Amino acid sequence: MWDEIMVYWQQEGSVMTPMVSLLLESVLVTLYMTVVSTVAAYILGLPMGIAMVVTAPGGLRPNHVTYRILDFVANIVRSVPFLILLILVIPLTRAIVGKAYGPTSAIVPLVLAAAPFIARMVESSLQEVDKGVIEAAQSMGADLWTIIWKVLLAEARTSLIVGATIVLGTVLGYSAMAGIVGGGGLGDIAIQYGYYRREEDVMWVSVILLVVLVQVMQYVGTLISKKTDKRVR
Amino acid sequence: MEPIIQIQKVTKTFLGKDNQVEALKGISLDIEKGDIYGIIGMSGAGKSTLVRCLNFLEKPTTGTVLIENKDLSAMAEKELRKTRTEIAMIFQHFNLLMQRNVLDNVCFPMEIVGMKKAAARKRAMELLEIVGLSEKAKSYPAQLSGGQKQRVAIARALANNPKILLCDEATSALDPTTTKAILQLLQQINRDYGITIVIITHEMAVVQEICSHVAIIDNGELAEHGTVEEVFTSPKTPAAKKLVFMVNPQMAEMRSKRCIRIVFVENSSFEPVIANMILECKAPVNILLADTKDINGIAHGQMILQLPEDEAVAAKMIHYLEERKLTVEEVDSYVG
């Protein structure tokens, strides 16, 4: 996707210095890695978090074995530092993407790292839902799926959005680390130009761009969570 | 009349880590159609557990519950859920969905039974009319007072035309005026729609206000049950007596251990000293012993009084008596 955009920019290149166009490309690459990884990680992590809450002791369908397994998986993946995970999963990345470098390849370890983190965030958000409201839904004859969709997820909405904002920020940080293995994006630029070539100004600009990205995400996330929260006023 | 709810030898044991708690120890009770049945007990007596056994939110350890002669323990999950749509419940803390507005909260039980959205909304508006909250349809629970939230919960409870309404301490979080209004609403619902109401409470005043029958639960056991008049006029068990006497603060046991002995030697027997003291201090005393006689217009003898707990009032009383030339001495604890 960004290849086409870059071709377009290079055509209009008269106003762009190569460095500005490189930085802009990196912003897009970073956003691509962050957003795609987060969405994919939610596809895995959200059901995992829900399953943890449902099977936990005292949950809607307590199941000790399932809960223990999920809890264990969530913990081991989070105990491996991301940088090491990045290198550990190279064979898997190769098997899935076909190569071990580039932004798309970085998505594989990013998803693996983010999914258990998301599961934990979802778990804690859903645990905040008032047990009395769940009981009320049960007393009305609601089945498990209705309770998950219309009570747990709907009532925890604000907390889930806040969680997603935190996840985005974390994945963005991880994506910068993917630069080490040639993942591309702002982190890559900072390492390649700032560290290896000692072009400190490039490093500073990439860092500032990363900070701005996180600030914007946080601002938008907070705004959405506040707008959708009906518990106040 | 046919009992709509039959509680049969229900026991419930909760397993702790290294102990087990017997919350219910074999309770049997029939509740008839159209009754407003109060289940009362001190906190921890097991009444909340009992009411949750009536819709199997808690499954009894042994024993069972029959609703319209159908055994809840014999039902499959799906059938049980269907039965629950006919047994509505309201709670102490209202338990509304905080992220939904009032109208959508009332629609929720109708979504569960798969009613069409337009029909559900129409019915929800009618129900809000009944509970007097039509103008709040678009408000969110956080914007409502406690009494209004309970009205929404009542409207929600009526949505699927239940046969039974369970109220778990439904007025305990409300002030006395609001409590009265909510109880009147419940009474109206019972009268207009013939819904059997089971009220769990720790306040005898609630039972007195609207219940036809009452069961007293004490320490996981059924202490006493019958019509409200029966239990009120002649409570037989200590648990019942305790609850009945709690209604009237003047009838409450005097808990103060502070007793005094007064000796009359030279007072006029025409002066009502004790009565005047009570009027002056505006607090009751308990006469534990009185042995006085009138000898030629002079009071002779002694009395033992139990003074109020309030130190200031007790001191005032002692002062009052001493001023009137009575001998006052404190006695540790008088056993008559």
C-alpha cells in the first residue's frame, strides 16, 4: 500500500527532500505496523480475555483447567522481552510471510506479543463490570452469549477503549524495536541514521514524531472513551 | 389456593477454603398466588441466599423449589432460563445497565426473549408510564436518584409479564419517604396484575407496610411464619420477638448497664419525682425494682433504675435526683 504512496510522492518529489520523504514514509510504515498488528492481536486477545473471565473461579462457566492454561499462556508470552521474541519467532515469521524483514514481517512478532497483553487488559476491564448487573441479566434468563455481548462488553466499553489506547501505544513502542531486525518505520530510521550513522538530528526527529503519534493516539482514545461513557452527568 | 412457590427442604452449604458455611438448613415454605410474602431476618440469616434459590441463581445443595408445580432442579439449562423470564427480580443496588438509557434498560429483558425492537420500545414506554418515569426515557441511570433507579428496575422487571416478582432488599438503599413510595408501587402492581411478590428485608416496617404473610429466617432456619397479624401480635420465637420489638424504638431493650439505686427518706410522697425527671430529661428509664411506701405523706423506700446509654442524659438525671434530696448511688449491674 505505502509502496504506491511512495511512488506517488517520489514523482511529486520536487518539494520533498529525500529525508523528509523518508521520514513521512516511516510514519506511515509505523502506523501500518501498529494498527494492523493491534487489530490482528485483538482478534486473538479479545476472545482469550473473555474466555479467561468466563472460566475464572466464580465466573459464568468456571473451568479450572481452561483458566489455568490461558493464564499460563498469557504469562509466558509476556515474560519474554519483545526484542528476544522478535528474534525467536523468525522461523515462524518466515513461514507465514515468506521473509524475515520488512514491516509486514514485523507484524507477526507484534501480534504474538500484543495478544496476551490484550487478553490481560480485556480480562481486567471485564472484571470491573458490576457482578450485580450480571446477576440481574441471569435472573432475566439471559444466556451466556447475551451476557458476554450485552452486559460484559457493553458495560466495560469505556474501560476497553482506554485499554485499546494503552495497547496501541505499547505496540507502537514495540514496532520501533522491530527496526533492529529491519522492520522499517520510525524506530528503524532512528537506529539506522541516528545510531549507526550518528546523524543525531534524524534520530531526534524520529523520536519527536513517535512522541507526537503516541500523544495523538492517547488524546483520541481518551476523547472517545469519555464521549461513550454514560456513567457520568 | 394453589401455592405458586413451594420451597421443599432447601439446604445450601457454601464451601470455603478450610471451612463450610451452612447458609440454609432445611427450609420448607409455601407461597400462594397473589400473596405479598415477606421474608425477614437479621443480616447473615440466609434470606438473600433463600431468594436466590427461588430462581436458581443459587442451586440448593439439597432440597428443591417448585414453581407452579414444576421442579426447578429437574429442568435443563434452557428450560430454567425460560422459567426465569417468568420470575422477575429487583435488587438493593438496582443493577441497571449503566451504559444504556432508561428505555433501553427496560427493553433488555424483551431482547432476551427475542421480542421485536419496535414492540419492545412501545411496551417499555407503557411500563415507564406505569412507574411514573416516562419523561426520563432518554436519561441514563447515572442521572437518576435511587428511587427513580428502582422504578426503572421495576419497569424492567414487569417487561415480560412475570408471575412472580422477587425483591431482594429493594428498599434498603432508599430513604424512608422513597421506601414508602416504592412499596406503594409494589402493592399497586400486586393488585393490578396479580403478581405474587416475595420481599426480602431486614426491616419489619417494610413487612408491616405491605405484606400479607411473613416468614422469619434466623440462622439459616425458618423460625416462624404466618400472616403478618399472627406473627406481629404474638411472636413466639426469640428471633421473631427481636424483630417485632425492633419496630418500635420505645420497646427496644435498654442496653445500658448503668443502674442507680435511689433511697427515699424525706421527700413528699405527693411529688412525682421520677415522672418529672423523665419529662425534664426527655429520655426513658427502666424501673427494675420499686419498693416504696407512703408514711404520713413522706415517701420511704428504694428504687433501682436503669439509665439511658447517653452519658450526658444519665448525668443530668443523677443531678436532678440529688437536687431533690434523694440518696443516689450507682450499682454495678442489677439482676432482679
